[in-house]
Amino acid sequence: MNLSITDQILAKLSSLEATHACQIIFAAESGSRAWGFPSETSDYDVRCIYVHPREKYLGILPLRDTIEWELNEVYDIKGWDLRKTLLLALRSNISVFEWADSPIVYRTSPWLEEFRAVTRRLMQPVRLASRYLGMADSSYKRYLTVAKPIYKEYFYAIRPLLAARWVLKEHTPAPMLFSELCAAMLPRDMQGTVHELLALRTGNVEKAYGDPIPEALSYIQREMATLRQQIEALPFPSPPDSAEADAFFRHIVTG
């Protein structure tokens, strides 16, 4: 990690707190840098979870639950209020678990480990796997059915498919690092193709593109069909009880 970039990110997070009168519980990298396959020109996708002072939650006016702090060619900095984050955890939202397990952490707090533990207990494997499958399907239809696909878009389909397989098998959030997912879940006959794709992705600019890669597209199509069949055969759970999330929220807000 470039130290000057890290220092700039930390300063921007402090400015976010001061401007919005909130406290960041943690901030971490999301996206390709956290997954381990950034391009030469990837931006920094910084995601944070924050809380307002207790008095703000007791007022009658609705609180802003999302902060979009900066978006340009270098930085993409956004944050969610803790209440919103916990509500999304009840629905097994992908981002909640990926932010919490990011290998690149910019800001932390004494509550981070408890947050991770609470959200893991709220996670529902079938629901989370279904969300990963939906992400892969959307990426495939939108970006990989064109004449010249952007290389990075293959990974926005392949990684969610591997993550869905992990979640269904292990009943835990999927690892963030793509290399770990590949080692555990990618078929041996696809290793070479994915390695070549990684070289094309990481050795080029962010939106580098080329002719379709039939082996990768066929694998994505087969995996989507197989996973859809597996998920549809499983009982789809109702959202979990909110009691533990409520208790954690009150604990953080009341200090």
C-alpha cells in the first residue's frame, strides 16, 4: 500500500467525520484491491460504517443513512450508518460481509470484532448465495454478452459464483481474496483460463477489453445454471430475528 495514498485516505475519513458529525466504526477497502486483482489504474474503493451521536437517533427527523464523500478517478469513498448496515445484514447483504472481512483496513475501533461476530450470526447461507448468484447473472448479462468484453467484468461474474459455492458449502462468508476462492472452489480445468484472464486484467488499464474468451463464458453459464438449480432446491429462510442486531446497535450508540 502506498503510504501517501493511505495518509490521504485517513485525512479524508477524518474530514468526513467532522463534516457529518459522526464516528466511523471502521473503514476498509472494497472492490478489486481488496479482492486481490486491481488493474494498473484501479481507484480506491473506501467503504466505512459510522454512527451519529445518540441524540440524533432520538430526534423526529430521519437521519441520512448514506454518505457519498468523494468520487473521482482516484477515490470512491462512501459510508453507511450503522442502523442501515445492520438492517442490510438481516437480509444477508453481500457488502456488509465483504466490508467487514476486507484485508485492507484503514480505520478500526473496539467494536469491529463484535460487529463481525454479530453479522456472521445473522448471515443466512442460502439467501447470501442467492444474492451472489444474482450479482453474477447481472454482470454476465450486462457486460459479458457484448462484442468486446472488458476484462475486469469476467471477475464480476466469476468471483460471485465462487463465493456462492463457498457459502453453500462452508456456511460462512466467502473469503475476500480471489486467490483463496480459486484455490478452494475453481475447477482445475479452469485454472489456466482464469490465470490468463488475471494477467490481462492486472497488466492493463482499468477498462482494457478484448475478444470474448469462450472458455470463461461457458464456465460462467454452466455455473449459473448449476447454482440456480441448487439454490432453488433449498428452503429459502425468512429474515432472522432482529433482537441481537438491536442490542448491538443500542450498545454502540449509548456508549
